[in-house]
Amino acid sequence: MANGRDRSELPTEGVGSSGTKLRRVGPYRLLAELGEGGMGVVYEALQARPLRRRVALKLIKRGMDTEKVVARFESERQALALMNHPGIAKVLDAAETEDGRPYFVMELVRGLPLNKHCDARRFTIPQRLDVFLDVCSAVHHAHQRGVIHRDLKPSNILVTDTDDKSVPKIIDFGIAKATTHSLTDRSLLTEHGQFVGTPEFMSPEQASSDCQDIDIRTDVYSLGVALYELLTGTTPFATALRTSDLGEMRRRIQTEDARRPSQRVTTLDDRRSVSHRRQSTERELARRLNGDLDWIVLKALEKDRERRYGTVAEFATDIRRHLDDLPVEASPPSMAYRIRKFVRRHRTGLTFGAAMAVLVAGLAVAVGVILAQERRIKRMVDQLEPGQQEVLLMGMGLEGDALDRLTQTVSRLENVDRAESQRPVAVLSALNIRTGERVADIGAGSGYFTVPISQIVGSSGQVWALDVDQGMLDFLDKRLRLQDIANVRLLQVPPDDPRLPTASIDTVLLVDTYRYLGDRTAYAEKLRMALAPGGRVVVIDEMPQPGSSHDSMIIPRSTVDEEMAAAGFRPARSHEVLPHQYFVEYELR
């Protein structure tokens, strides 16, 4: 039996793309055409001896057997022969037809493209990531054998069901490139300016007019696009590339940045069905992608390959760390990097006078906020438009000490306001945080508590710095890099979900943050799930003051006690070290 049909039901002839009926190629009887590429046609064929089995046979088209095409064909055949991995289609045989056209025979892969397979089975995000990790394993094997695929996309990654497991197999190494050896004795050159690959999945360096300087990171980029589509249901530039001419296509691939997956899914016309195919709601899907997965995908899609993952193995490792609720290597781009990109985009349109005008206006707003004694440096950033933020820093210089000076200046301005009201030394002393602790600073802002905590817990500890504002996290990222602090994980989170790993946190710190949470009792329940045995939640917030104009924002200590109690907490200790603020440690009952 083959494909549910008896041998007597099998067709006796195959039909080629030219309409010419084909019977056999060597010992193989052609059954049906499976696909057609630029240089060859792939058939389903029947091998009768020494084994009876169905195979895939790839044959150069008649009239296409020029030296260049034959060289490319032999290169693919040799690339496949070099590899031995369950995730790569195996070569079974190779020969020539009676009229001299090369062909080779591979295992027949009956599967759906990667994205369609996962959609058809309504795989969740973790299930999709598991399948994708198997793809990464296969590509890493190819790279270890010195082969770069150069055309990785879902249609070249077919997934089958084997023993209730989804097994991906990579096919079509037709434009593969060797890194350490020649795949053929024939001359194999890519013409200058030739567009080789699939635009939607093509790396910037592969899209360049001189695409000779290609390494394994081009496959990292293509896998990044495949993962983007697997998560969001679309590629980063799908519509734009389909409607562009060659020059515009190259420009977009090389210069336009992809939107974060968590943002992209909120703008899709079919976002409801995309979420449904991932067993999620629209809101839940955006939340699931926000944070680690955003940064992992965008790191793989960096235009500058030096900023990408160096290998597919590194890419896969970060995905595994995400699945294991461990800190990942990928992180938001620093403010300095975003500014440099901003200036490159607008170099001709920005005059020094215009930059300084925005700078002065921005500083006036910033100083006004500081003088108003807003406790969070975020207030300063919120007063500026994104472009003003960038120009504000640009006006102070992009290289050398300029950004460092700005960071130090902002820190000093922040200290003037917060030192009197929050006394971080006194707070941390009262909490007695120790080396090796795992601490979550929720509402981290510019890192006023994050930085000293990270220094206390040391390299054996871990700090999670959470904030709703990505701009503040970018600022904190710069601050941490300046001080060479590597034990802080930055997470952008919504106001109703801390997204902390389960049973992993010793101390949760909420300083001037509790009042801004969504459903506070539900939030506290999520904190309870995140606490390690013996863990605690620390709440520091304002007490009502006579004559205060913003009492409506203040939550009394009694209300906090009630809401925390509803989530299973009790007050354990109260500290009287802060003027005008309550400072309470809560433990599980």
C-alpha cells in the first residue's frame, strides 16, 4: 500500500511541466509532479528495487542543463549528501538520464510547511517554539558541515507527524553555499547584482548587490523571519515587499526595522483568527509575545549582523532559556544605539540649530519636572515626544562621554528628589537583602533601587527590573552597561501582570508602584505564585498628607493590608524609617 492506494491503482505515467508525458528516469517510475523551481522539477516516484518505496526525484529541466545550472544542481546534491540529520531530507541516489541530465533521489517528505502545520493543529506558542527548536537543530547541523542554506522559509521546512510528534525536515538546498569547501568541481558563481533567495526571508547582506560576503548569520536572519511568522501569522514586511520593485525591495530589507511581534499582532486584520490558531485571545497573545520573545526575534532580525546571534545554536539557547523562565541574552536596544540609528535616518534633515532648539525645550521640560519634585525620572521622559528624547541626547553628542554625562546628570537630579523621601540606604538596610538573593524591583524606573540591589546580591544573585515604560528600561539598560552590571534582567510588563517566573523570587519590591497596578488583588495573587518558599513582598507608598492635592491617588495602608490578605498575605514587619510613607513587608500566611 502507498498513500492508501493499491499498486494496481497507481498511474503508469507522470506528466511533466512541459506537458510531455514521462515514464521513467533510470530505475524510477514517475508518478506525479510535486513542484517546480527555476532549474528543476521534483517528482514523486516509485522505486521498485532493491526496495519498494516512494521517493522524491529532482531532475534538471530539459533545455536548462547549462554549465551554470548543472553546477548549481550538483552543489545541492553534494550539500544534501554531506548531512546526516533527522531534520534534513536524505539523499538516496544520484545519476544521469540517458540524455545526460543529472538527477538525484531523496526521501519523500509528506508534510505541510512549518507555519501551516502549526496553524492546522492550533499549536500554542510554547508548542510552536518546541518545533522551531528542532528546525534550529537541523540548520545548526548544516552549518557544522559547512553548508549555508540561504533560502530558509516555511515552504522549505516541511513538518510531518511521526508517533504523535511533529517532525520538521528541511528541503531544497538549491542555492546553498559552502563555508569551508567547494560543493562541486564545476565553476559556481553568483553574478554581481543577482537576487538570490526569497525576499521576505532574505537577510540585508544577501539582498545587497554584492552578496558574496555571506556567512551563517544570514540563515539566523531567515530563521528569525520564520519565527516572526510562526508567532504572529505574518512576516515583518509581507505586503510592502510584494508591491515593491527590485530597488525598493532591497532598500526595505536593508533599512526598515521590523515592528515588535507583540505590537504587530495587535494591528493584523485577521488578528482574531491568528489568536484562535494559537489557542489564545488577541490580548493574551500580545502579552505572551511581549518581552523576551520580542527581543529574541528582533535580535535575530538585526540589520547589522554583528548584533545578531552569532550562531543558530545561540539563537536556540535563548529560546530554551525563555521556555525555562531563565534570563535571556536578547534585550532591548540601548538608548545610544537607537539615537545613532535616528541620526543616520535623519542626518540630512537635522541642523545643529534645530537639534539645539529641541534640546533646550526638552531640558526646560525636564528641569521643570525635577523642580516640581516628581519622584520618578519617568515623569521627565513622559514629557517628551520620542523624537525629542532622541534629539535631546543627540544634542549632547553621540560618542565618547556625552551619554555617560547625561546618565550621571539625570542620576544626580533624581537623587536630589528621592534621597530625602525614600532613603534607599535606610530601606535596603532595613530589608537586610543578602548576597545571592533573587529580587524583583517592580516599577524600576531609572534604577534608583535596582542598581544598589544588584550590587548587594552580587553575581550569584539575580534582579528582575520591571516597568511598563520601555523608554525607562532603555535608559536603565544604558545605566547598567556603564557600571558593568550584568545580573539584572529588564522586562517591560503591563500594569496587571508581573510575568515573573514561578517560585523563583525571594523579595518583591514595590516602591511608589502599588497604586498604579490594575486589579491589585489579582496582581498580588500572581506575586504569590512567583515567590520562592519564605519569600516576601515589600510595599512602600505614600501616606495621606494635610493639604495634598493628589490624595485621590493615595491608597491607605489599611486598604493594602485588606487586598494583600485577600491574596493570602499577612503583614510581617513594618518599618518607620521613611517620612510620609508606609513601609511594610508581607509574607504568606
